[in-house]
Amino acid sequence: MSIMKKTILLTAAFGIAASVAFAGGHSASPESKAIKARQAQMTLYSFNLGILGAMAKGDREFDAEAANLAAGNLAAISAVWMPETWIPGSDNQSAKGTDALPALWTDDPAKVGAKSQALVEASAALAKVSGTLDGLRGAIGPVGKSCGSCHEAYRAKSE
């Protein structure tokens, strides 16, 4: 078989695979799309908190510019409200690939909202003082506490 024929067949195979993957992604259920979207947001939280936490603990050299960027990212990400990612039926009893407990949807919405708002406020406060190591160390605790309050109540424990 000539190089040209191999190239055409390989290109066609990649095209078919990409089409199937694209169609599969668009046929995903609203629940699985919601889970993926909120997990992406959580991954961004974790990434930025990892930078800040390492600096606060002394595991990474403090860099004011990097701290400000990570804290600003955290504040911006926490302020993003995507109710379509928190739909009923996207809990760990109804769908695969999530640790979200059904209690998130059965608990008092005001209580759930207060936990979310605590993260928004703590992240905004951190962003204001993250330019110094003392400021970072003083403000990162409430961010972790707000994350933990939601995870303790609404996230299944990892085994």
C-alpha cells in the first residue's frame, strides 16, 4: 500500500473516530454534562488552592504575583454561578462519576446557598490580601473551612 493510500485511510479513520466522539459528547445526558461541568469548576478550585496552600505552608516559595493570580482566579471561579450544573438526578445515587450526595438537593436551599456564599466571600477576602505571605496565611483558613463545610455535608467520603 502506498504512503498516499495509508495517509488517506488514516485520515479517514481519525475523522470517523472524531465524529463518533463528537456525537457521543452531544448525546450525553443533561446530568452527565452537569457533573462534568461542576467537576471542571472543582478542579480549578483545587488547582488554585494547591498553589496558595503550598505557599502558606512553606512548601513553595512565596511569590506575590502568583499568589495574587491564584487568589484572583479562586475569587472569580467561586463567583461563577451555574445552576444548570446542580440539577436533580446528578447525585451519586442517580448517576455515575460523582460524589455529590442526594442531600444537596433535599436540604434547605438557604442552607446550601449560605455555604456557597461563604466560599464566595472568603475567596474575595483572600484575593484582597494575598499579596503578602502574612495576608495569605491569615485568609486561607476561611476558604478551606468554607470548602470543607460543603464537602462534609454534601460529598461522599472517599474510600
